[in-house]
Amino acid sequence: MAAATREQNWMIYSLPKKRARQLETNLKCLQDCAQSDPVFARDLKKLALLRRSCCEPAAVFAASNRGRTKT
């Protein structure tokens, strides 16, 4: 389901562009949980701080920022 690549000390996991129906269903469920679960909210705040202060691995932050607005 996920592909893994290494960039220096980082392992970077990505999902395929063409996704199986089961994976799409699971991602939609995860998206719903992320909107209501306090753990996800806390983690999103931490991620936002990392994006502003961290430069490693640059490729991951650049890729994850595509199409997103700053929070």
C-alpha cells in the first residue's frame, strides 16, 4: 500500500497515485477522525510548527505543502 524511500536518516513513506478502493475508504475514515479526535488536532499543531522551523527532510515538507494553505 505504501512506498518507502530513504533520504539521509529519514524514511519517507508515500501512497500510490492510483489507490485501491479499500485504501480510499480507509483514508476517508482517517480524514473524518482527524477532524474530531483531539490527538490528531495536537499532532497537526506540532506538524505546523515543524514545517516553519525544520528544514529536514526538505523534500517531504515541500511535497506536503503543495496545495495546502497555512494554518
